[in-house]
Amino acid sequence: MKRKIITIDDEKCNGCGACIPDCAEGALQMIDGKARLISDLFCDGLGACIGSCPEGAISIEEREAEPYDETKVMAHIAKQGANTIKAHLAHMQDHGEDEFLREGIAYLVENDIEVPAEFLQSKCACGELGDAPGGKEAIAQLVKEEEKCKEPVIDRGPEPAGHGHSHGGGCPGSRLMNFDGAAPPCEEETVTAGPMPSRLRQWPVQLMLIPPHAPFLNGADLLFAADCVPFAYPDFHEKLLKGRVCIVGCPKLDDAQHYLEKMTEIFKLNDVKSIMIAYMEVPCCGGMIRIVEEALKASGKNIPVAKQKIGIKGDEL
């Protein structure tokens, strides 16, 4: 069958082995000083290993390959303990691979291996664990709430007086909001006392939740920030976020190919004025730079790009 699967550029691979721990499925091994894909059966094609490669040697291609086998993968993963099982199931859930998630849970149940508590009530556990009285009904309600939270909704402000209903459905966590009108200090003002104001101008901030046509993207100066940066860098709001629309993601834990496709659409559909990439000093964070640069190239746009590396102790590098 033809499907997405990772490929490794031998010339770029320096044999550091940083990608191996990030492939819980066991599809990668170090052989003759290079990272090798040892089995198509074990590679899910989601690219969890891509962000950890400091040389950009790993990418995703579409080719003829043996179908991914979740049962064989889970048999391998189960030997590595509860934390690895949990990480693998979360990986499948985050990428919407419901069928593989269901197969993985089924394997655990059939082999009397404990299913992590957070997956006991997932929609994919319903068929395996929802046989108790009232169990499926309760799970179905949880699934309904999960699905509701997947649709971004633009917040259009309060309804006119006398309007009997609201368009603000969906999950509040993914509702699009623009804070420009509510942020008191303008960019020229300097706050000298009291709590520092937030410089966040929009919602949501996660790349996975921002639609490429979101109105706050057009004409904006964009900040692509690796999601560890705001925690490490104490001046994040004043020196990086101020005056910019913020887009946050993790090149190591998230789907790099999806990031590339979505960023390309954002650049194509909007008149972006400038791009700032804020990333951590750890090697896997360099994936953010590569993704933005590849998306920019694919879009055909010429947009100024600046970069800021942040140390794990919060210093500018």
C-alpha cells in the first residue's frame, strides 16, 4: 500500500542517535553508525522523531510500504513499561489515529495489561471497556464533548441588544478572540509599576487550533514560538510577543508534516509582514526553524525572517 513513512538522508545523518528514544514504536535503530528504519511495520508515519534530529536528516515521504501494524508495535512497547505505553497512546490520540488507538487498547485488554487511567473513558476504549451498565452512554457523552472542542469558533463579540441567541458555540479553549481593543497600554507606553500587562493579541495560540484564514493573521507580524520559550524566557511578553500575533507549537512532540502544510497555507492566504522564530537551545527545537523556512519556500512568499534562540536558563543566545 502507498502511505506516509519516514525517510532518513544518509548524507545528513551524523549518527548522534537523538532520534532513537523518540521512536517508541521501535522502528529506528543505530546500524553502522547511522540511524536506520528497520521495519515499515513499526513506522506510523507521524514523524515524532523528526524534531529531535539536529541535522534535519529525517523527513516524511509517501511511498509503497507495508501497512503499519499497531498490534505488533504495542507488543514491543508493552515491554518498556507503563510510561512508554502512555506516551504511545497519547501520540496516537494527538494525531487523530483512532483506529490504531483502539487496536492498541484492545491489545492491552486482551493481554491483561493495565490501560492508563486517562484512556479508560476515551472513545476508542468504548468498544473494549464500555460494557458495564451505563458505561457506553457515559463514554458517548464524553466523546460528544471532545468533538465539540475540535471546532474553532470566531468570537464576534457581544450580540446586539434583543438578540435571542449566541453564535459562540464550540469549545471556549479554541474560540478565536482578538484582544487588541481590550489591551490598555499601547506599544509606545512603558509600564513602570504594578503588574505587567499581557501582550497577547489573539486566541487561540496553538498552531494546531489556528485556522489559516483566521482574521488576525492578515497584515500581522508573526511570532512562531516553540512552546517551551514562554516558560524559560522572562521577557517573553515585552521583547518577543509585544506587537506580534503569537503561534505556538512543538516541533518534537507534534506532527511536523501537518505544521508544514498549515504554515504554508497561512503564508499563502495572508499578507504577513514579518516573521520572528523563537526557539530553545536544545537540538530538537531547531526543527521549528526548518519547518517555517520550508513552509515559506513552498508558499512562494518573500517575508523577512528573524530568529531568537533562548537558553534553558532564560538567557538570549
